[in-house]
Amino acid sequence: GLQALDLDTSRVQQIMRLTVHCGCKLGSWLLAIQDEQGLPHDWATVDQLDDSTSLRMPFNSDSPSPSSRLGPKSRSERMSITATIERGSGEGSSLGSGGPGITSTQVHRPQLFLQVLRYYEEAILLDPDNYKAWHMWALTNVRAAEEHVVPAGIVASGASGAATKLHPCVVPAIEGFFRSISLGRRGGVDILQDILRLLSLWFSHFEDEKVEAAMREGFNNVEVESWLVVIPQLLARLKREGDLVCDLLMKIGLTHAQKLIYPLTVASKSDNEARCNAAMFVMRHLRHHFPDLVDEAL
């Protein structure tokens, strides 16, 4: 590795930063080029996947890499930023390899997304605190879910025979956005779009247990100040007493009561009975800590 080159620490860090930057660029370029070439959408659907394997990656500093979702790899392949796309079902090819009768435009969508995610994975392995790598990892998972593409080698989890299955890229996207939001706040990055995308994923899969578990874990690992900019969106989703939206609003209210009490009071007077009840549930909780403030608002 780099240690064998006997380079000083600053030079090693510079090389690693450049490698991470290249990995992020390669991923975005690969998707852009294939879109430009009109890649055929020949993908597996969620219903065709095996139910046996979970894709869950705990959101904590001890496991920063998303590698468990991308299938088994040798050490040399895992650490190579230029790893080529694996063959899939005998139809794919190494990107740009020029194999017999196969061109780069024939790389199938599941193989493409696998390779793009691996580029971002390599960047994360080299720099687990890199905002852009986590941001791009999350966005690519969102795109795969939106296009109903399942990256090659990834299998879904869930109860067999369920009417609908959660796309296996949704939870990774949620975890990636939580990580990028946390890192972006530390680095002074504008994270509003990441927050809005995260909320969109959450609200689109609001009843899914895996999504709720990922959101609950993420909220415990990201500063509560991150959510102040989306208080209106959270209040608009008040529908049930004691759900995760209420939990988050109560957490916000404990440290930023003055920013929450007035809009919460408005919600408590809504014609929608469910929203009104949920808002009052949060208000009752906050009254234990800020009785004067709540009584004055009401």
C-alpha cells in the first residue's frame, strides 16, 4: 500500500483525498455516460429476489462502510478503486472491456448500479468522514430505488409472500443521508436537500418497520438542530399520537421550545382531528418541562 512508498503523512493524506475525489467522480460519470448512451433497462424486480438476506448496516462509527450490501469481494477487489463490473447472469461485461460482441452500452442496469455503489464504497473505506462520498452513496441508492433497479448481488429482506416489499436500496439510502447530514453539519455544508430527501424517503415508506427502525436510529445519532429547518414538514405529517413524528417533535421541543410551541399551537387547532390530537399529545409532553410557555400559547 501507500506505506511501502515511504511517504510522509501529509503526502499520504493528499493521495487519499485525491483517490476519494476520483472515486466519487467515477461513480457520477459512469451513471451520466450510461444515461447518455441509452442503457437498456433490463433489471430484476424486487419480487424476483431471495428473501433470505438482510441488508441492514448499523449506523455507527464502528461500521462506516456499506460493503456488506455489495456482495462478497476479495481483498484486492475491495481495495481497488478501478474494479471492473462483474459479469451478471452471463450477460454483463467488464465496462469498456470490448469483449466479444459486447459493448459498454450493454452493461445491464443492476451491474451498473453495483459498480457505481462500489466506487462510493471505496471512497468511504478510504475516508469514512467524507461528506460527498456518503451523499453520493445515498443519492445512488435513492435512484436505484426510484428506477426499481436492484444492484447485482444485492438481495431483499422481508416476509415471504408480502403484498409489497421494501426496495433493498431504501434503508441504505436513509442511513447514507443520516451520515451525510451529520458530516455536512460538521463541515459547514448546506444539508437542506439531504434532509428533504431523507424526509421524502421516510414519508413514502412511513408504515414500514425497517424504515422506522433506520429513522429512529438515525435521529439518535444526528444533532437535533438539524431538524429545525423542517419543522413545518414534520407538523404536516402529524397524524397519530405517539408515533415517530411526535417523538422527534418532542425531542426538538426539549431544546428549542420557543421555535416549536407556536406552530404546534396552530396545529393543535386544526380541523383535522388526528392532527389536532397528535399536536396536543406533543404539547402535553412539553408542558411538563415548560408549563408557563405552553399555557401562554394555548
